[in-house]
Amino acid sequence: MQRLAFVTSALVLVTSCARTPEPAPVEPTPAPPAADPAAATPESAAPAEAAPEPAPEPEPPAVPSLSDGTAIAGCDASVANMACVPGGSFIVGSDDGPENARPAHPVELQTFYMDLFEVTYKEYKDCFKSGKCPKGGPFYMDFNRKHQPIAGVTWFGARTYCEVMGKGLPTEAQWEAAARGPQGETYPWGNEPATCANSVIKDGRGRSCGVEKRGTEGWKGRPFIVGARDPGRYGLYDMAGNNWEYVADWMSTDYATCGDACLGVDPKGPCGGEDACEGHGEKIVKGGSWYWTASKAVGYYRRPQPPNNRPFHHFGFRCAATVEQATALDGKPLPDNAPTQGMSNADAKLR
């Protein structure tokens, strides 16, 4: 019996030792916490803002205009032997000048173009020979040099020549603006007095800066070849002295009498410059000449003259062009008979 008990115990012990040990218990991995919607955006990120409004488009620059609302044109055309005078406000007349030039007053002008030189003897005579211009010219000897200013034409002849060239006579306001500038200075170079250093006038030596003309009555002097003095404002030559120049307007007693016809935008004087103008029988010449002293060479001086040039005087002219006329002339070559800047000028040394 004891032997049987021992065997049984041993068998139990063997069986117990041979059993596969159970694995060690594994700690369950905790599930990740549910995502917090509020935590999806980093704490440092600010809430999204609305896109800023685009900056407004800058206002286009104001277009310079005249008081009637017309835009001032640019100096876009390139016309041989002409200068552009930009439009704007100008002073015409003088409170201190002759009675017929009073009062000083503002005018407004559209951009226009002005001949650099007075029309020359050669230019006008060639127009006459072509049959397009009426006869006209000087009665004196020594007035017939190729590039002297034409002297002794009628107002009608002057207007016709300018029209043949695709231009027109300047109005008095245009002429004065070109001579005096926006501030209404006295001369084309400013307010310094006129002398034979800057203009062709009568001085203490006599007419035409003491230079006598050839032939009889030499003391009467003569106009110089155009461009014998330095140009004034806008590059224009001989706007003071050398030769009187016709303008388009009819003469008025003074600017007060002229009234609205001489005021505002692009004034054309009495009757708007029409050919028939009741009560007005004289046109205007401006600029003085070789024959007269500096007192006549001021930009505001006005001298009346009948358009048929009777009594006869040795007056001349230059032409002007509107923006439209200048556009039509843009790029055309300079005629062979025209004076040029920098040309040889024997009169330049006569001062």
C-alpha cells in the first residue's frame, strides 16, 4: 500500500512539472483619447480673418482744362520752324501802358504754335510768284535781302500767305502770350529794358541800332536779317523790334471798351475777328521795329493800321497754327527758301 501511494504521488508530480506554463498577463494598451475638435487648431493660431479689401485704384491725374471744360492739348506735333506755346492762363494788356492797352486782364488760350521767325522777303515773294499771294513788298532799297522780314504787305496779304501755308495770323492774345509768357512780362526775355543787345530798335546812334540802309535816306535804317538777336521765350526770334507784325484782331479803343470780345477763352477781339465789323476799320500791329525806340517794343503795345495798308507802312507778320493745323503740318520738311536756326547771319554782329 505504501508503495502504491508513492507511485501515485510521483506520477502526479511528473504530470504537474510537464504542464506548459501560462503566459504572463499583458497590460492592455489604453486607447488614444478621442480627438478634441478644439485641439485641431494650434493654440497659437489666431482665428482666420476675412481677406482685406483691395486698395482702391488711384485716381487718374486731373487733365488740365480751360474754364469752359476743354482739355488743354499737349505739344505733340513737330512742325518745322514753329514753336509750341502750351495752353493756359495769360496776362494781356497793362495798367501802366498806353491808354489803348489798358487794363491788364487774364485770358485763357488753347495750346497753339507760332512761327520762330518773321516771314521773310524770299518766302513771301515766292508765294507771290506762285500766284497764291497778292503783290506786296518794300518800297525802300536794301529791304530785299533773302532773309530780311517782308515789309510793306497788307493785312489781307499777310492772312493769305498764312492760309496758303496751312496756318493763320495769330490773334492779338496769342501774339502777346507768345511774347510775354503766362506772367505777362514786358519783353520776350523778361522785364529788363530793350537795348540793341537784345533787339533791333532805334537807340542813341539812330535807327536799326545806328546801321544805315544803302541808297538814299540811309538814316531811315532797315530791318535786320531775321534771327540776328537771341531768341526769347518759346524760342521765338524778333518778337521785340525788327519789324511790326500784323495780328488777326480788329483794333478797339481799349480793352474795357472791347469787353467780353477780349476776355475769356481764346478771345478774337471785336466781332470775333469776322471780316465785317461795324465801327472798326483798323487792324493791329505789334512788337515795334527797327525804326522806333524801345518804348514801342514792349509786348503790350498796340498800333492801329488799316488792313489795306493805306497809308503805306513797311509792316510784316508771322503765322500761327492751331493744334489741328499743326497736326496736319506735323513732320513736313522745311521748305528750301526758309530761314533756319544757326544759319550764317551777317547782321548778328551789328549791335
